[in-house]
Amino acid sequence: MIKLTRTLYFLILSLSLLFFSCGGDDGIVTEDKTTPGTEEQNNPVDAPVPVEVVEEEPEPVVLPNPNGVYLPNGEEQNGKPVYANGEGFFMWFNGSTWKITDKSGGGKTISSGKESINDKWSGGGKARHFPDEEFAKDALFRLAVAYQGSTDNPNAIRLFEQFVKDFPEDKMVAEAYLSLGDLAISDVKSDEQPSFAQIQNAQASYNLVREKSQQIKLITDSTFNEGGLIERVAENPEGVVEHYLTFDKNKDEVLQSTEYSSIGLSSEKSFADFDLNDDKAIDFGELYDVASYVYYTNMEKLYAEYSEKNSEVAGARISEATEKIGLANEMLGRPSTMLNLYYNDIEKYGNDPSNVGVDGILKKYIDKYDEYEKLYGRTLDLLEKLQMPGQTISFTYRDRKGIEETITGTVEDIIGDRKKLLPLLSSSYKGMDQDIYSEVVKSRGAIFSNPMHMAKFKGYLKKYKEFKKGFPSNLSPAAAFAKLLDEAKSSGNKPLELRMLAVLDRVGSKAGGSYNPQKSDFPAASPGVLVWMAEKLLEQNSVQDAVSAMERLVNVYGDTGGEFLFDANYLLGQAKQKERDYQIAVSHYEAALANSSWHDDAHDARIRLGESLFEVGQSTKDSSLFDRAVSSFEEVRSDSDTSLDQRAQSSYMMGECKRAIRDYAGAAYYYLDTTLNFPSATKWASKSFENAIRCYEQSGQSDQITKVEKQYVAWQRKFLK
């Protein structure tokens, strides 16, 4: 009998039918034969003369393990139910004894018992059959949860499905459906996409959660879990496209075909809108766009229904739902709708400091407004310049080494010269439409000479004039939030007032910069506002007040703070660095990165973590801390998307870590690597040259000292003009 913990043992005993066994009596798998009259008759007269044969040693029979949870599968044998364990074995009654075989009613016998199912089984196995419904129900659910927790997904699915079948009206059935929704795609790897059938199964289960329960937590969990699945599919709908491709798309009438009725295009769109080459058929790329559109539309609908039904329900995540609705609208090509949704939500819920979602929307609002203002404004600016090839323009750009250069010429000359065009686009048109960016680079001179290209770019110009015209300039953060600030002050809405002061300060408005944080305002401050207050307090060296603000954030919003918990630990780490309590700073930075390793300030947190580890290593002489610091710095140094200065600082500090343990060769390597790869980061390059020379002095390499000194002089002439 297998070993079980005491808790799980009693849990299992309560199930309707469970079986545990070590196999048959003699360890041999036998063929079950239940038909009488099949015995062979021996005839000694006709027996052949025996011939001595040397038999090969038979390989030992490896018995399959019959242990597991057996549930009724709906069949019967000899008046008794047949049970299956989901792994290919069946427990059935042959009229006198119970058997476990690989076929129902026959097959290979793995283990057998007596007429009473609770009697001893072969090999010392035992079975327990408890028909008491309450015990069975509780045990079945708990064991399903245990299987899910141990990632035995097939058994978890089997047991949850049995639970909802046997107890469809139980109070736990909604939780079972929630788990079934999650389990439907649990075996899909992160680099794969779920199939259409898996998506359908998951969505059906999530929908049943909302049908079976009125609990806001279950409703919320099922909505956001389903929404996450839909978003994943919308971003990459390969599995859905494979399903769509089962239809015949070579017929002329395909765009009106009823075969596509299940796809779910809204009344705003028809298949003709996606038939880009106008061939009356939908190819793979066009179907990809169809699927993405459909699932973003479904995502919008899902969260909109959730918000509509639960807007007044305590505990509902309305602002987070609004953020998702906004994302769906953005991906459907409606950024203005997204911004209006966000603004309305901020206006409606902004005076509730516990509504963490509003802080998330405020950050998103600022980022998205800036993104689309650049997208529309800069793309339109370039398209307008392309209509005036003779116009003289001038721009300044900085190359990879940090050297600035000014280029002047006509639009046609600069666009036609790749060496000038790329610097123009990188210095003046970051954030523009990437497809048009690529078209300009690819076409260059043809834009001004080829009629087809000229017409195409005039079409782009018309399109972006419409985009710019429809963009809500009246909702710029500076204008929109200044208006809300005045309204909050006049109505005495302190939480909303603090939120508007914080956001206006972040966008550079004077209104926000005039506020000096007060501890008395902490109770009215939302998580995002507390972070802003702590930042300002640290700037003023009011360290203890900053710590108090972040401790309040952690204590009050520890379960709901989301990414603001990163900010709290990140700022607490900075406060402890200021107090030279580096050991505590290390723990805060590690907690911050554990919560949100993708945060915008994550690399700065890694640098600060490395600095703190370096300081603790200096005081304790523990060399392992320097190795941990090097690992933290390496993450920053190796990320090409990180700022030049941060990468240079990390590279320099890796040299410092090596020098601290007197590895002068390793230290010199990192110092010189800093001067080679990040020469325009003048602060760190200069310090690296100086420390590389010191390392060679320590190791007595005078020839290297002379070489590095010459390099240092040449660098100074070039970068310290």
C-alpha cells in the first residue's frame, strides 16, 4: 500500500471509491478468461517425443501500477458499476470477484479482490468504498484541488468534471468550474498558442462560474482569467486561424458564407473589410487580422458587461476592467475612445483612495496620450514634408559614441541619402508609424519620382490628417487634469485633489510642483499618490516621512497594491541607503524585483541592489556578496535597451567588485571594457581609466600603465572638449 500523509489518507478514505494496491499475489499479469468450457484436454497417446530445448531466461514482468482514484464511468458488469481511474484501468465485478484490468469486462488482470469490495485485495491492496454523499463530495473536491496543486492536470480535470456532474447544485460548483476553466489551457506552453477547442472549453467553464455564483470574487476571477486568455489569443491567434482554415476559402461567396457565423464579427465589420487584395477570399494573413479583431471585440464586451453589472458592488475591480476595455479599443484602432473611457473612470472613481485601479489608469493615460500624440503628430509632420521635396531642413543628432552632428539639406536630398535619412528618423521621428517609417526607408528616392509611391504617400497623409483631427487634444493631461484639480478643490474632494496634484507634477505642470507633502494627508492618499509623496520627501531628505508613506502603502494596500508594491520597496531601499543601512536596503530591493522584475525602474533597482550588496560585502568581507552584486550589475550591463549611462555604471561597478576582492586582472578587464563600449558616458569612462591604471600599479604591470595612460589622453581629447 502506498504511503500517504495522515491528512490526505483520511481525505482519500472519504471518496466514493478509491483503490490502492501493490499488484497480484505472485507478481504475474494474467489474461482474464471468464467463458466456461474452454479448458484444454491432454491426450497422452498423441503426445510427441520431447525434445530438449534450452529456454532463454524470461525477462521479468513489470507490473503496471493500479493505484489511483476510481470513479464510476456509467457502465455496468454483472449488476455492478464499472469504475475507471483515468489511466487505462477498470475495476469491475465478474460475478464472484472484483478485478482490475486494462479492459472493462476482460483484458490483463492487474489485481483482484473478493466479492466484498472492501475485503482484502491481491498483493495486500485495499479498497475503501464510502457511499455517504457528504463525505464523498467534500473529499472529491479536495482531492481535485490537490491534483491541481501538484500539476497533475488530467486527474484534476477528471475529478472536477465528476464533481460538477454529481453535485450540480452544490455551493462549490462555481469554484470547480473556475478550476476547469484554468485547467483547459494548463498544458499549453508559454511559447505555444491554445487551440480553438481549448479556448472554447475554457470560456464555457468561466461562463458557468458567473452563472452559478453571485460571489464577486468568483465573478471577478472568472472574468479576469477569461479576459487574460482572450487577450493572449488576440495578440497571437494562431490556434484560432488554424480552426478558421478548416473552411473552404476558395469560393467567391466566402465573404458571405454562413460557415463563418461562429467567428463573431460585429455589425461594424464584414469580411470584405479584411479582404485586402480584393480577391473575394481570405488568406492566412487576412484571417489572422480577422481573428485578432474578433477576440479584441470579445475582450471589450466581456469587461464591459462585468463593469455594467458590478459597478456598485463592493470589491469589484471596475477601474482595472476599464483599463482592459481601453486596451481593447486601442487595439481595435480607437485610441480616442480609450482616452475618453479612462478620463470618465478617473472622474467617477478618483475620490476613492482605495480604488488602486484609478492610479493604474492615470499612469496609462499619461503614457498613451504621449504615445498617440507622437504617433499622429510626428507621422503627419514627416508626411507633410514629403509633399515639399525642395524645402530645406536642418537637424542635429548624436551618434553611438555620443558625438553630435548637424545636417542640413533639402527634404529630397536627405530622404534619398540613407546615411542622412536614418539619423533624421532616429533623432526627430521616434514614435511615428513604424510601417510608414519602413516604407520611407525602403522607397527613399522613389517617393518623389514614382507615381504609384507618390499616390500611396498622399493616401497616408490623408489618413493621418483624419487621425489627428479626431484625436482629443482637449484631453491632454495638462488641460484635463488641471480642470479636475479645480473641481476637486472646490468640492473638498481631497483624494481626487491629491491624485491630480501628483499627475500634474509628473507631466511638468506648475500646479503639481507647488504642493509640499504632509503626513496629515497620508490617509487620503491612494497608493500612487503615496509613492509620489515619498519621492518628493526623499528629494527633501525627509527620510523618515518617506519611510512612513511607504510603510502605510505596504500595510494598507499589501494585497491590492499591484505594481505600487514595487515602488514602495524600491523607495524604502533608497531610504535605507541614505541611512547607510545597506543590509535592509538589500532586502527591500530584492522584494521589489520579486514583485515586478519588468517595472520601468527595475534596472535602477538592480544597480542599487548591487551597490548595497557591495557595501555589505565591504563591511563583512564576505566575497559571495560581491559575486551577487556582479550578477545584479550584469543584468543591466547586458541589456541593450537600457540607457548608456546605466550600462556604463554597471560595467564600472563590476570592476569595483573585482577590485574589492583583489582580483586586479578581472577589475582591469571590466574598467577597460567600460572605456571601450561606453566612452561617451564620461563620468564612468573617466573613473574606469583611472582605476584601471591603479589596478596595473597594484599588479606591477608598468607596460600596461603606459598603454592605458595614452588611451586616456586620446579619450580626453575626443570626449572632454
